[in-house]
Amino acid sequence: MVCKMRLGSDQVHYGDIEEFRDCLEACGLSDLPATGFSYTWSNRQGGHLKWAKLEMILGHSNWLNTIYSTACFLPAGVSDHSPVWVQVQNGVHNKRNAFKYLESWSKSKKFYPCVQKYWDSHFHGVKISILLQKFKQVKNGLKEVHRKEFSGISDRVKAVKDELLSCQAQLGGDYMNSMLADKVNALTQSYVALRKVEMSILKQRAKVMHTNLSDTNTRYFYAKIAERKARNSIGVIKDAEGEHLYWAAGDC
């Protein structure tokens, strides 16, 4: 396997930098997400032009988990190497919990009407701004659905189960009570439905827990998760003419 660290010459193989990678892992260091020039060095020879990524900005896991920052590689100017500056967004990284979609939401009768209602809403502005506003409205709508139908699901399952067992005990002393029998049937259906929702949510959470527990190098694992989150974030979006439509932390 090769790393895309060169252009116009032989690529670097992972085996060539294995010791360096092991050192970074041992120190808990990861490459900061970067914008600007992909290659930071050039031999500046037009007939035999070569490019390489020689510079990296590294961050410790503690930094990545608390500070949101990006490295911006600028044009080289008269030098062979590109200058770089680290941009820190608002100092401290936003610690709000990320919005997570629950598969069980799709089982609710309110799910599709909620999504359709907010997605069909009309907003003004550039396309990316309209798209972000729609996503935000859908997210807020689904949060409300969750609050009304899925919050405290384990407590609701336990309450329905306790009521079901109580009614079954009463029915055991009055076998021919049709009203009590109907209530038992209704509670049974309610319990089964709520239990399925609870199991679906627990199963989805268990996948995340399994991923967390399956990695023995916890410090390095969480550093890589923070790095992946930062890399997956959208910093800049441009249209076909190169005009900025959206940027998250200012323009470099």
C-alpha cells in the first residue's frame, strides 16, 4: 500500500514510514485536518516538476478532544516550502452532543409527516444555506418526536410490564372478567411494542459500545475518532466558479 504524499515521483510505501507511524501512535499524536495546498514542497523545476507533502501539523489527543483547530497551507511564495498557520475556532471546541439518528424513529407514525413538513418548508438564501436550514428544522422536529414517544423508554417499558403483571394477577382471581382480559391484551401489545423499540435503541447503542471496547489502545483510538470527526466536518464549499458558498471557521 502507498501513501499519496508525492506527485511526479515514486510514492511512499506504508512500510517506509512504519516506525514513524508507530512513534505517533505511542505519543498519541494525529495529523490535524488541513485546508489549502495538498502538497507542501516543490522542486520548482518546470520540466521535471515534483511535489511532496513534507510538512504536517500534529496534535495530541488531549488537544483534539478539547480544541477545534485546522491547519491551512498557504502558497509557497519565493520558498520551496508552503507556510502554514493553525486556525483555532472560538478557542474551545464546542462540546454539544452530536445529533444521532435512531432507527426506531422510522417506526413512529409521526416520523414521515414530521420530515415532510419541515423539508417542504421554504427558506431564502443560497442553496447551501437553505439546505442547512432544512436539516436544522428536521433535526428539531425529530427531537420533539423523540421527546414525546421515545424518551425514558426503559422506564416506560418497566411501568407497562408492572401494570401488565398486576392485571394478570387480578385476572387469576377473576378468570371470567372480560374487561380485565381486554386490558391485559392491550397492555401486552403495548409492552411488546415498547420492548421492541427499547431493544432497537439498545442494539444501536451496543454497536457503538462494542467499537469502543474492541480497541485496546484507548488513548490512540479516541484521538483517531477526534481526528476523523474533524476531517469529516465541512470547512469550505465552493461553486463551479470557485465562489465561496459556505465556510465554517472563516476563510484562509
